[in-house]
Amino acid sequence: MLNVALAKGRLADSCADIFMKCGIQAQVLKEETRKLVLETPDKSFKFFFVKPSDVPTYVEYGIADIGIVGKDTLLEAGADLYEMLDLKFEKCKLCIAGFPEKKEMLSAPHLRVATKYVNTAKKLFFSRGEDVEIIKLNGSIELAPLTGLSDVIFDIVQSGGTLRANGLVVLDEVFDISARLVANKVSLKTKAAEILPLISEMKKYIG
Amino acid sequence: MTYFKLPSGLRDILPQESARLDQTEEVLRKKFKEAGFSSVRTAGIEYYDTFACIKSSVPQASMFKMTDKDGNLIVLRPDMTLACARIAATKLRDGKAKLCYFSNVYDFSASGNSDREVAQAGVEIFGEDGAESDADAVAFAIGCLQAAGLKNFMVDIGHVGFYKGLLEGSGLTEEAAEEIRGYINAKDAVNTEIALRENGANERAQAAILALPSLFGDVRILKEAEGLTDNAMALSALKHLQRVYDCLKKKGVEKYVSFDLGTVKSLSYYSGMVFTGLAAGVGAPVLSGGRYNDLCAQFGRDLSAVGFAIGLMRVLRAQEEETGC
């Protein structure tokens, strides 16, 4: 049996679709339920529903053999695992955004950056040789420059709707993000007979 | 104080578990002795410079550092292979030695799937080289895991020379090679491709390096890899692994063996074959080792060497998985 960690919500729905195309009895994922562990009727897959940021943890510890999670979460977690497949859905971009006039401030000696991706932001600005003050927020990141908490934000941008509605613009696109299939480093080898055929099957349905 | 706690990443081992640990140690002690290994106990605290001045795999941030009375920087032993290599190079007279140990090593930065105090049992063989010696080490590792009661496990073999060979003449800078190594180690094909393109590696090397993340499986991948390159170092690494496999087959243990040419560990002292032991149900390797022919020379004496260390707590977890309790 293969244990799969999935992020709750929209991502899980897209995963169910691609799993079903691959002939997995993943209908269980479509059912309205409050259960956290779901099994396929043929008992070949067990799904765990976890918070997106916990997917890398479950996979790194080997509790889940594989998982599906956004690249943004992977970058931030820095977990030791294999990244097997770019599923090419849930696409977005990790960007630096702010008021248009902040563009020339990007290399200011003391830029204040609000983000929920603290580790990724640290690595990014370190690699650019810039000292910045990183302010950790957990949601509504766009509020930070509006209220003067930060100069810019570092966050994922999908449609840009929230940015526009608040007079903010993308100043710098940094990373392309999409959903990735990850595997535990040991499971990939010890359960190769289950994981590898699944991956080659999934490859066929990636848009 | 109303309570007494331990710092994070550390634990006490209470009688029941300790008894099981003793039992496994006992089995391994017997096994090591029968195979002609002599046990050593290396100092628990060493000079920081011992680990800092050589090309080793211990990053500065992962050592427990303290200051000695005379102002020297000292560290809690971060790695047993380095300690044994230091002993073999500086304190033993023979050109050959078979050392074993049961010791803890300390990892300051450990997080996630590892502890900061790691109980290891390991062996280091000095003064032997070649495919046969490598196969002996792998077969002995398999024997040790079997003796510890594991059935559902495998030993995954790679070779640092293959990636090194591909890098030769690829046109990649050392910095770019290190960045790409990280991506390959994570089997991250997306970023590997982007980084190869951005850093302007030549086409043949690009194709070969891009294939690395998927070059794992049974012995057939060695043949598959041959077609990817005509670099002499890379090809000789493949030929070497084939010879190791042939020896293992003669010993009748090939069913435990798989290969992964995409195992490219961080800047490390390994110079040839590398291997990890993987047990079903345990999310991290139970054993890891390899050949390090260039390490002893850095301690002042040129000795070929191969060895491995077993993570005892992970073996206990694997035993639990097997017995289902």
C-alpha cells in the first residue's frame, strides 16, 4: 500500500482528477467527509489530508511515501526528499510586490519585507547580497505595505487581483511555482515497484 | 526547578529500549569480531581545526563548538570516519587495519528526520582497494543488517566518480556544479535543467547530467549510463560498479543490491563507491558508507580506505517495522 500526503482544498481536488485518470480508485477524495485518512476500495492507496506546509514533513519522515505540494511550500520547508515530477497545475509566481514607486528601493540598504515565506526570502536576499528586515506574517500579506508595516512583500501571485485592488504591482518575479510530486528518499527505492509505474502513468496526463 | 528537561533533539533511552539496543549491539560486536575487526574508542572531544582544515563533509554549522582553557576551539565528535582515519593515519604503524566502533556522534544542526546525538556502530577498513574490497564492505554491511534481524532492506550503491566525470569538460564552474549537485540529489529535474541552461553547460554534458536523477534501479542502469558519456572517469566508475556487482553476485547477495548514480552527496571525503542501507518503513537510511581513498593523506599518511556506519536507533525502528510491534 502506498501512503500519500495531500494538501487539503483545491489542490486535493486536482490531484483526485489526475489520480482517477491514472486508473486509481480515487473517487473517495471527491466525497464530502471530515475523515483525515481515506483508503481506496482496493486498499492500494491511503491518503492523508494535511496542511500544505505539513506535506514535506510527512514525506521526509516516511509516514507518507509520496505527497503532492506546491513548489513554494517545498522551497520554504527545505526538507530532504525527492522531487519527482512537475505536475504543472496550480501555477503561480513567487514575487516581490509593492507600490510602483518602490521599484528603485529594491536595493535599498534596509528594505523591510513582509512575507510568510521567511526561509525562502532569507535565502533569496542573501544570494543577492542584500541586507533586509524580514517580517513574518501569516496571511493578508498585502496589508503590510498599505499600513506601512513593510516596504514590499514577498508572496505568491496568481491572478494579481488582490494586488491591483490595493494599488500594488509586481516589482520582481522570482520563482515559477506549480504543484510537485515528492517522494520519501527511502520509499522511492523500497517501494519502487509501486511508485515508478504511477509516476510514468501520471506523466501522460500532465498538461 | 519543578522539572528537568533535555535540550531539543536529545533523548534518554530507558531500560526496555536500552535492552533492545544492547541486544543489537551484542550481535554486531560478535559479527565485527568474527570478521577480524578491532574496536577503538576515539576521543569524544576534538579540535575544531581537525575538521575544518581538511576537505571533509562536516559543515561548520553542524558542529557543537566550545572553547578550551587555552582558547582553542574544540568540538563534540561530529563524525566517526574522520576520527578513525585520523587514528589510522597518525597512530597505527601497519599499512593495513580493520577498525570498528560503537560510539555517539553529535550533530548541532540536526532537524527533521535526525537526532543531535546519534548512536552508531561502524567499521573502517584501511589499506585495501579495488572492486573486490568494495564488494566485501557492501556484503559485510548486508550481513550486519541481516544479523540485526532485518529482512526487508536493500543497499543502494552509487559512485562519486560518475558525476565528477560528467562535470569534466562540461564547462560548468565549481559554484554552478555545487548548485546543480543539490538539485540532482533531490532528483529535481526542473531546476537541474534551468541551472544547466543558465550556466551554459555544453550539450552532451547537459543531456547526461539531466539523465542523472532518473539513473537508479537495478544493475541494468549501468549499461544505460554508458551510452551517455565518453568521459574516461565516468566510464571507469561504471566499469568499477559492474565489477563490484559481479563480486556481490558471486557472494549470492545481489538481491539486496540496487544502484543510484544520482546519489551525489555534498562536498564529502568519499572518493569512489558510496552506499546507503534502506529498510522498509524507516524514512531515512539505516546505514551509510563508502570509499574514501584521499582522506588519510590529509592526516599525513596515504591509505586507501572503505567503511560504513549503522544508525542503531534506526535499526531498532526497522526491527519494529518488521515484527509489527
